[in-house]
Amino acid sequence: MRAYLATFRARFRTVMGYRAAALAGVFTQLFFGFILVHILESWYASGAGAPIGLAQTASYVWLGQAFLAFQVWGPDPELRDLIRSGEVARDLLRPADLFGLWFARTLGWKAAGVALRFWVVLAFAALFLPALGMPELALNAPASPAGFAAFLAMMALATLTSAGLAVVVSCFQFSQVSAAGASAIAGAASMFFSGLIVPLPLLSGPVERLSALLPFRGLADLPFRFWLGTLPPRAVFSQAAYQAGWVLALIVGGWLYTRSRLGRIAVAGG
């Protein structure tokens, strides 16, 4: 366990050092969040009915931008380079499970990516937008203290889910020259079924029912609904249990797949 904790801390500290890159990413997230809430404002102004109001939808969008780093864009870049360069052999020599090391490393990457950016987006959406005369497009406070506690619990599971999905995508490079195909599929599915393209409460019906079966909803939609109050705090137990099941499935499935590929690895070089 100490090896995994050390791996997590080392990656977390490394990523936290890239503050300039994170700041550039924050401006991009603020820009797209601003555009998206205005598009949705126009849609609401057209008189279209929706199960949630504009203020709740705007809060949903800003939460999505704040925690955008949890989305699965592709493999962990550090793991990708290890596999491509053959330096994966170094990890194979360590007295620890390979998948466990990779999961801890990716978990540190995801956690640091969110820690660098989320507070700037939340501060802008909650404080500056009302000051600019746009309170209806600002981030509202959590619906209740219990709902906020449920939100935090689901965000902890979102961190684990995000890391698990990223490591699984990384592992595809054991059998492929490039993980570009798996990355494209995972990225599109992650963005859509987590609710970051269109908030899932606005897509009631088959899409929402399908999203409830997939792990991507736990990256954004589920935690956000507790913040907004559209899910009662008592539902956190059933929702957390279901999401924890997905986390376990990703870890066990990724570990089994990695073990099945280790015997076929050929490291070139001298």
C-alpha cells in the first residue's frame, strides 16, 4: 500500500506544478461554459418546456466545467509514453502490481487536474456573474447541506471512476499500436453520457435510461443532481452503491486484462 500511496503523491505533486497550463485551460473552460449557458438561455426563452429551470441548468453547466478534468479524453499520457517507449519494463520490475501502480498514478493525475482548476470556475460562476448582472446564469449554492454532503460522496466516486476508465483505455495499447480509436470512443461516450454536451435532465427518455446503466453518468450527472436538489439526499446510498459497483468492475476488469497481456509483452531495445 505504501508504494501505491507514494506513486499517487508523486504524480499529484508533479501535475500540480503545471499551473500555467492549468490557467490556460481554465480560460477555455470559462469561455465554453459562458457560450453554453447562453445557448441554453436562448432555448429556454423560446418557451420550450424542461423538467428543470434555467437557473438549475446553468448551475449544472458550470459544475461540468469546474470538474471537466474527470472526463475520459484518452489514456494517461504518462502511461501512453511508458508503453510506446518500452519503459513499461521498469514498472514490471517493481515489487508491486502493475495495474495497481498505474491506477494510483492516474488517480493522482486526475485529482491534481481538478484541484488546479475547479475553484477558479466555481468562483467565477458563483461570484463574478452576479456582479456582472447575470444572476440567472450564475452557479447557485447547493440545495441543502445534506445534498452537498451527498455531492461530495459522489465526487469521490467520480474520481475513482475517472481514473479506472482512463487506465482501462491506457491498457488497450498493450494490443494496439495506438489507442486513438479507444480514446475517441471513450471521449465521445464520456462527454455525452455524463451530461456535459447536453444536461441529461433535458434528455429524459431512452437516452437518460441508457445513461443510467453506464459508468459515465457518475462522472458528472449524478453528483450534480444532488447539488441541484433534483435527487433527494437519501438516494445517495443506492446511487453510491451502484457507482461503486462500476468502480470495482473497472478495477477488476482492468487488472484481469492487464494480467492476460503481460505474458505477451515484448520490449524492444538494448
